[in-house]
Amino acid sequence: MTINEIQDQIIEEFSQFDDWMDKYALLIDLGNTLQPLDDKYKIPQNIIAGCQSRVWLNANLVEGKVIYEGESDAVLVKGIVSMLIQVLSGHTPEEILDTDLYFIEKIGLREHLSPTRSNGLLAMVKQMKLYALAFKSSKT
């Protein structure tokens, strides 16, 4: 599946709910599906700066594709991490760098987060793109 197909799937899933309490519940459910991050990756270098809660993000390049792993100590943020990983993990650095993450706006996520959570979301996206850029640079 392409990144845009995954984004469209998420938009469709969220469009089934009108009430943001239901959308928050969906986010929490998504967070509960996230595989726990191995403790060896819960190191200061993997913490996302700018997040209100603690978020760890790790990435590896496997057969030309970036594989992300992450975790958070906050249930809602864990759902956001899960969604970002679902969209971006398993794609090439070029695909990740060239993508527009339009699903964030389409589902209304940014406007329904507190300013600090919204900043954290932007910091997570930035870090994921930085990993992709580093992997792309190391291939050339």
C-alpha cells in the first residue's frame, strides 16, 4: 500500500465518527495495538524533544525501507505515534520525504489537540522525516 492509500484509510476510519470523544477513543485503541518498544531503545537520544509526554522513536533501514518503532507514556500520544508509524513505516526514505501528511488535517487532529500536544505531533513528524533524510543521505 502507498502512503496516500494508508492515509485515505485512516481518514475513512475517522470519518465514521462525528463526536471527538469517539475519535479520541479510536486513537487510544490504535495506541493499544502498538508493539511495546524494547527498553534498549528507551534512551535519551530517542526521546522526541517538544512533546509534553515522553515519546521514544527509533528507526532502522531494512532492505531499503524505513522501519519505525515508537512508544509513549501517554495513551492518547501513543495512538498518534501508532498512526504515524502505520502511515510511514515500511516505505523508502524518498517516499517518506516526498509525502504530504494530509491525513492529520483531514481528520481534524491538529485542531483537537492542545497546543503542546500539537507541537509534539509536529516534532514527531519532523523526527521521522529526519531519520528518512539520514538514511537517504547514507545511501548516496
